[in-house]
Amino acid sequence: MTIDPDAVLWSADKHERTDRPLLVMMHGWSYDETHLFRLAAHLPHELVIASVRARTAEAGGYAWFPSAGNPIGNPRPQVANFATHEVMSWLDTLSTPSSIGLLGFSQGGAMALQMMRQAPGRFAFAVNLAGFVVDDVQSGDRELARSRPPVFWGRGAHDGVIPRSALVRTADWLAEHATADIRTYPGLGHDVAGQEVVDLAAFIAAQI
């Protein structure tokens, strides 16, 4: 199974996408391409936004990492790599943007970081919302440790979904491989809302 191009939600018509900054959105487990697309209204109008649907149907929505054999916050690296390779293969079919940024929620946040690790020169920045980094070693890690690209990591202080071990792993990885803007939001659970939306929009605006 591969990325369904007909399921991608776009903020601009095809003839308006070339030579503009592209933001690829990747939803979390049990959601679909409509979940994060609601953030488009808060983001800079210069962006072309493409919200992608994961390939595996699960729990009334879709998953990048199917739940069987992939514990929350700790998917098998080969499963994560297969999913990220599919998204990057889909990107290869597009007209050339001026830059590419990545934004993901939960599993989608892990996807964003994993894609950056696999192709560190391809992506300008990443936004990881209530997500984590995959417990893996990638060839691009060494380059990221040198270049330290900008990464926004936002999560709720009351997020009980992502295990603490995954949070510690992510914090340690970001400290070594990124210029990270890390925010924890009081009163927020496993969600994206309120001040976090304001902050991530400002971060993205600064990158483009």
C-alpha cells in the first residue's frame, strides 16, 4: 500500500504550488488528513499545505504505525521507516517547492523527525506535536548533529498517552541533533489547542 494522492488535502490549487514553501502535515493514530488541516487558517498564507493520510486503516481512521506489534511511543524502526519512505516517495512526484517543512501529531510527529533523520538536507524544519522520536539509529543523525535544524516540540503537561520513556528519549535526541524550541502546556492533554497553536504558527512563520 502507498500514499493515496487523492486523499491529500491541499491549501492551494496545483498550478499555485510551484516555488512556494510546502508544509507536509501528518496526523496521529486513528485520525485522518482532515485532523491537522484545521490549523491551516492559523498559518502563514505563503505556505502551501498538504495534509497526508496514513496508509493503514485502523480504529475508525488511519495509522502510520499499526497498533499490533508497535507499542505507543515505541514502534518498530522497520515499520516507521517503511511509512516514511512512502511519504518521501510521494514527495518525489510533486512539483518543486522552495522549501519543505514537516508537521505531525503523535505518530505523525515521530514521522516528521524520522523523515528528517533519513534525509537531513531535504527538510527545512519539523514540528512535533505530542509526538516522540523513534528508538532507532539513522545515517542522517550525524549530519543533524552538525547542522542542528530547527524543531518545535510541543506537548501537554497532562498528556498521559506518550510514555515517559519516549519523552526522555525525545528530549535527549533533540538536545544532540536539533535547535529545539520545546514547550509544555499546562492543562493540555494529548491534543493541540490554545497557546500551542499560536506558538507553532509563530515558529513556522519564522522559518519561512
